[in-house]
Amino acid sequence: MIVDCAHYRDGRRQHEGAMPLEQAAAHCKLGGFVWLGVFEPGPEELTRVREVFGLHELAVEDARTFHLRPKAEQYEDGTELIILRTARYDDEREEIDTGEISIFLAEHFVITVRQGIASELHGARSRLESRPELLKTGSASTLWAIFDQVVDSYAPVVEELERDIEQIEATVFSGAVAPTQRIYSLRREATDFYRAVHPLLAVLGRRLQPGKSPPALLPYIRDVHDHLLLVNEEVSAQRDLLATVLEANIAVISVEQNKINLRQSATMERLTILASVFLPLSFVVGFFGQNFAWLVGHITSLTAFLVLTIAGMLLPCLMLYAWLRRRSRALPSPPTAETTSEVTHTLQRGSAAPME
């Protein structure tokens, strides 16, 4: 869909409202340049734009594809294709919406193909029309207006990401466990945002090379480049911070798991003590609950009862002690300090000896 199409000459817009493609192509021969804005065009509409303005088929194919990184391509007919990625933060979903702008730049026309809801350019066009001294420099002035708006839109995204990271960071470093999925989600968004910001430095740096931009535009493009450098540094710091927060959150999870293990160990210890208390009673009850005639007939006094009870409890204990003592003798003894020192001294002498 064609959003707007205007002819600019001598720093002024020459008419109001959009114009058909054929009329726009005809105005390119009248001096100045034509800025055609298209939003999410279909294949047939892009093909028509290519035929009317004589665009390279590979450039049009690039405009149809959603790219992960900004880039710039120069074609033999003098047309330059510049692809930018836009970003906008959605407060309700707490996520970053991305878009893309493909710019076909030639001496007498500029065609912008927008993809995604975060790629609106009405503000850039209005800002440029309010600066006739920049419009007089030609079609390259549209790049400054678009770059300036795109980079300015990055700042709110950085601020919202910083706010989300601070919330997660406060949760983790307070000792509570933060949702790991949320941290991974923020890191993925920061990485995608970094892919949109960092390659744009090379695209903007190319416009600062001699002969690539009119001298009157260089200070403005350099200012946008400085703002982009700051955004790039902040996004890089956010990625590193999220990696640290993720490691800290894993450490907090480990601490919480250790606390659970300690509570389970304390519970098992109390249960073991209770079992140890009731074990002799269970033995006595079980032993004297047997209905053997010999056992029932011979326990006729308190002395016999005590002898059989104490002997029945001591005999298993003595047998267990003897088995543990024999097992401990069979195990190898730990090295003493003298043995360790001697082995270390031998290794040091061996390492100091020359190799054959």
C-alpha cells in the first residue's frame, strides 16, 4: 500500500497528497527528488514499483525478505539499498516489537518499503519538510531523517529493558528465586535488539566516509552516529548484566536446593533418633512375644528376665562391632603427612631432572 508520495525541489514539497507511480516517475525528471513510501506491499505491487523506477531485481527481492541485521548494498545503476531494523516496546506484553525499513536511494528518488508495525515514518517526513536547508541537499537528506527517527526510537526501548532488568536483578540479589524463563526471555530480546543496533553502526559509518553524504549533512549524521554508539554500549552492558543475573539466579536456586536438602537431612536425623529409641523396645516386645515352650517355661524370675533381655540386646551389638572393626582393618589407611611430603619431594625432583 502506498502511504505517501511527494516531489521535493528547492527544499519544498511541490504538491499536497500522494500521486500515482507513473506521475512520480515523471516528476523525477523535473529536478529535485521523489520520496515514495510503501507499507507492507504485496509481490505484485513491488514488481510494479520495480518496473516503473527501474530497480534491480535483487534489491527488490531483498526488500521482500525480513532480515535479522541491517545492511547496505550498492548496485551498478547507482541505486543503493539500505535496510534498517526498527524497535518499539509493548508495555502490555512487556516485549519488543520489531520492524524493518528498506530504503532504495538514488539521485532523483527515494523509495521506502516498511515491514511491521514499528516502522512508521510520518514523523521523519514531517521533520525533514520543516528543514528546507537540509532538503536542498538532495535525496540523501531522507537518510538523515530516517536514521534520526529510528535511533531516537531505540532510547525508550533501552529504558524499558533497563527497568525490567532492574526488577529481575532486585529479586535475585535479595535472595529470592526469579523466574528463569523470564531471564531467558529478556536475554533473547536484548540479543535481538543488539542485532538491530550494532550492525547499524557500520551502515552509518559508511555515510560518514568522504563523498558518501553532502557536507551540510555530515554534522547531523555524525550526531546520529554518536547517539547510536551510546545505545550500542547500553545494550551490550544489558546483555552482560543479564548473563550475570542468570548465573546469580542459578546460584540462588542451588542455595535453596541445599536448604531443602538440609531440612530433609534434619528430618531424617530426627526420625532415626526416634527409631533408635524404639528399637530396643521393639526387640524386647518381639523377643518375649514368642510362644516357644522353652522360653515361656524358663522365665520364672526377674533375674532370668534381665539376663535374657540384656544378653539378647548385647549379643547383636557385639557382633556388629566386631564386623565393623574387621572391615576398618581391611580398608587402606590414609596417607600421613610424612608420606605426602616424601611423595611431593620425589615428584619435584623428577620434574626438575632433565628430559632425555
